[in-house]
Amino acid sequence: AQSVTQLGSHVSVSEGALVLLRCNYSSSVPPYLFWYVQYPNQGLQLLLKYTTGATLVKGINGFEAEFKKSETSFHLTKPSAHMSDAAEYFCAVSVNSGYSTLTFGKGTMLLVSP
Amino acid sequence: DSGVTQTPKHLITATGQRVTLRCSPRSGDLSVYWYQQSLDQGLQFLIQYYNGEERAKGNILERFSAQQFPDLHSELNLSSLELGDSALYFCASSGTGTAKETQYFGPGTRLLVL
């Protein structure tokens, strides 16, 4: 079975600062990895995903994440935070088979101050 | 807008009652997933359907059931409701072929059991 650990339930940054949200996974088979964002009172929006190939993946809104197999990590970064980035971010893993379900981390709330 | 629709947006009911949540997947998607999001349990997978048939089951209570109809919309039935069933219920859908590993989420149905 797979699992996801997101370090830090809350992360605070200043506008313009680097955003780093940490995600570590556990999987006995090659994983698919995802980051989703949830704005208040809204559904989950896909930010980016890693399936195979290039380990550095770019997503929407300037976010990117790097798959590091040796560290079992998939940390999410953005060079410069905007106020509009304030939201809850979820890391998720599924295994490399058809129609696999997602296992989510507990989420990290990103707070951005002016 | 992910293309996944869910109705109703909000639902308030009493303990012991039964409710039905409805989901329409993105056009062309055959797979539908249901997830529950609560403060204490986080985001948890409930059940998956593919082209009308149950494909996978997660932490779904026996009081809960689901089905997917020939037009591919899905319904999640929650019965004998308890206070602890209050949560946000999400539906997601995924495509076929190389698109099958990515799930797109609807806006959710917020259920409040009083």
C-alpha cells in the first residue's frame, strides 16, 4: 500500500519569497505523483503530475516539482509567492496500474503575507 | 472548471435520514471516483466505478453505496446518516489510455448532518 506524508500542516511565506512544500511518499511500485490545490470553498485543482520521464515537472501558476526516487520525495516549489497562492495544497500518490485510486497527504495550508 | 459537475452544492439533513449525491463526469471519461473530505480523516477514497461496474473500494461504510448509470453519471447514496458523516464529498473522473492516471475533481457537495 502507498502513503504520503506532507511535512508541515501550515507554511507561512512573505509575498515574493520562495515557496517550498514538502511531500514524501511510500510505494512498493513506481508511483504516479500529483499536487492538487484547494482554494476556500472550492474543489481540487490539478497543479502538476509526474508519471514517467522527466523528473522535474512544471505545472500551472509557476509551480514545479521534482521527483527524487532516492529520497522518495516530490516537493513543490515556486520561486516567488503571490497573495493568490494562499490555499491548501495536497500531495497524492497512485501506483502505476490502470485506474488506480489516489492516496492523499493531510494537506499543507500555505499562508502568504504582504 | 474541471468539467466534472456535482449536485447539490450543499445539503443539510437530520440524523437517520438518507441522501443522494449526484456526479456527472467529464465528457468521454468512463471512470468515476468518490472521495470524502473531513477535518479528522482528511481526503479518503470511497469507491470507484468504471463504465458502470465497481472497480475499487476504499474506506466506504456499509451504510453508503454508489452506482454508475449507462449515461455514466454516478450517484452516491448515504443512509442512516450520523453526525460524523458531515463532510465534503468529491467526485472525480478520469479518461482512458494515457489519460487514465489523472483524476479531475468536481466542486464537491457539502453535507451537514444535524
